[in-house]
Amino acid sequence: MESTLRWGILATGHIARTFAGDLRDAGITMTAVGSRAPGAAEAFAAEFGIPTAHGSYEQLVADPDVDVIYVATPHPMHLSSALLAIDAGKHVLVEKPFTISQPQARAIADRAAAQGVVAMEAMWTRYLPHMVRLRELLAEGAIGDVRTVIADHTQSLPTDPTHRLQNPALGGGALLDLGIYPVSFAIDLLGVPTEIQAHATMTATGVDRQTAMVFVHEGGRQSVLHCALDTAGSNRAVVLGTTGAIEIDRVWYTPTSFTRYDRDWNPVERFDEPVATRGMHFQALELERRVRGDEPSSLPIDETVAIMGVLDEVRRLIGLEYPEQ
């Protein structure tokens, strides 16, 4: 699909660099980048061939040559960054987790609706080729009635108590950085849970080191989910149905392959469609489709708001608290 919008990148950290690299490689137009550190914006612009570098977020969102803003600030800044762009009349793609709470997510959704712009969560996994094919198979009834989703996201990340991941004031912990992936995946396939159970082990700084979740969804279907920030695991996922199963290879939330099995676990289909990049450009193209009104979305904004509500409940159950922003 041809890109028609002009993108601005708000913030210049690691995730912004990954996103910008994929947009550049996919031929998507980036016209500006903004940072609170002018030197960082200039270096970023030079690296990715972006024409304009702004020394503030306010200058970026006011740029008339920008149609849509990609928000890549830390979690607690998503609300203010997104509202800044929306109030300037820009569409927004906001990094996941969308915010740090459901009320904040609803505030962005409501403001975007009032301003007549598109607001979308950057849950890039949903738009990868293997996920698109997975949803097609489930819609076709290829594994019968889906009963169970099992997924984990576990990494060995910095344990320095001064690191952002260890800091409650910066939205630290495994749940929002890592757990958002399996939670969003389960809700994508099974809907918003009707019952939520969760247990966590906390760090000395007061964030979750690891969290295990069991959700009950409509019809008694279940999802079993896990995240951890100091133990790297297999990062595979499986979807179990009454007549078969689909097992997604490592790393399930990145471009990868999967195998579909029959009820006796005999392989009947192999999906393996290589993606040359990290795959973050697919979500940018999805946002552009939404702006044109081309097709229904696989992650509508109301579902993003509901996902944040589920994460809020998990945080309540495990005692993970963030300072009021």
C-alpha cells in the first residue's frame, strides 16, 4: 500500500529509532523529528534522512508539513504528548502501552474524537503477516472453537535500581513493558476477560519483576499469560481449539512463523513469510488506512481503552502502583 501521510517522530529514544528505520526502509515519508534536546533531534534527522529537526515537541506538532505524530516518549508522558499533537490537529500513533491507566487512555480517545483525528495504539504485533494469517485461520474455523491462549513475554533486562524499568514513577515493571503483548494478544483472540486473576513478585523498588495472569473470557475460554523482566524465556505462544492448534514460533510477537496442527498434533500447515525489517511499518500503514477510512481496524481505539482497563485491574491485584501523573 502506498504511503500518503507525512510523519513526525516525537522523541528520539531506542523505540523511535527502530520505528524510523522501518519507515525509511518501507519508503514511508518522514518530514520532521522533535526532541527536547535540539542536538538529539538533529542527529536523529541526519541518521534517518529527515528534512527538519525541531528542538521541542511544541515546534514539531506545529509543523505544517506533518500530518501524523508517532509518540515515543516514556509511558507516563504518552498522555501529554498525544494531547499536544491532537490539539494541533495531528493524527497520533502512540507507543504501547497506550498510557499508564484507563482514564488516561479514554482522555486521548475522547480528545481525538472531538478533534476529528485518528488516535491509534502502536501495538505493531497485530499487523504482522503471521498475525493476519492467524486471525484468518481462526475466522475460518481451522482449529474449531478456540478454547485457550497461552503466551509469555520474558526477557533479561537491566536490573539496575536506577533504570527506568525499575522506577514506578516512569511506569516501570514487567507488566506494562512486556505483559502488554500477551494481554493484547489474548484480548485480540478471545475478547475482554470477564474474570481476572494475577500474581506477581515485586522488586525492591516496588515494580513487578514477574507477573502471571489467568483470564476467563466469554464462554469459559481461558488465557494463561506470563511476563518477566529478569529471566529470558522461549517467548512462544499457542492457540488451542477443539479440532486443532496453532503454535507460534519464537519470538511470537515479532515477525516469525507458525505451525497449524490437527487434533492429534499432526502438522497440517506451515506459515513462514519472511519480513525484511523489524515490521513496525505495518502499523504505520494501518493508521494511514484508518485515516482514509478504507477498512475496519483490528485494534479500534475502544479496545485499546479496554485493554488499559484490564492492565489497571492486574495492577490492582498485584499491588503495582504508579505515582499520579
